[in-house]
Amino acid sequence: MFLQQKPIPGYWYSNFSGQLIQVRALVYSSGECSLIVLEDINGKRETVDIESWHGMDLVLHSPVVDHSEEEAATDL
């Protein structure tokens, strides 16, 4: 079993079969995260509740990379 990951908008996660899923948005209700909007590599979006998220056994694949910072560093 994988560690439970917190959903972070913009970050990519993978499941045990290697499928990539990106967290697109978090929906809050009464101050707590209640829904998570996910998008797969093909652009298909899905909304899951927080309990379903924790049952997905996801691992962090990679954070968002800001390419503008990379370009600025190589211009030096």
C-alpha cells in the first residue's frame, strides 16, 4: 500500500499501473476539501470526493515545472 498523498493542484500523481493523473482543482465545503477535480494525460476530467482520493493509492509523480524560470537560468 502506498502512503496517502495530499492532493496538490497542478501536481501529477501515478497509480500502481502507471497511469498519470493531475490534480486540477480542490473544492472546499465548510472549510474542508470535499471534492477533487482530476485530469488524466488525455484531458479527461473526473471529480472524486476526498475518501475516494485516499482509496486511489497514488504516489507523487512530479511537481509542476515552471519553464520560464528554467529559461531565465539558462540565459545567464
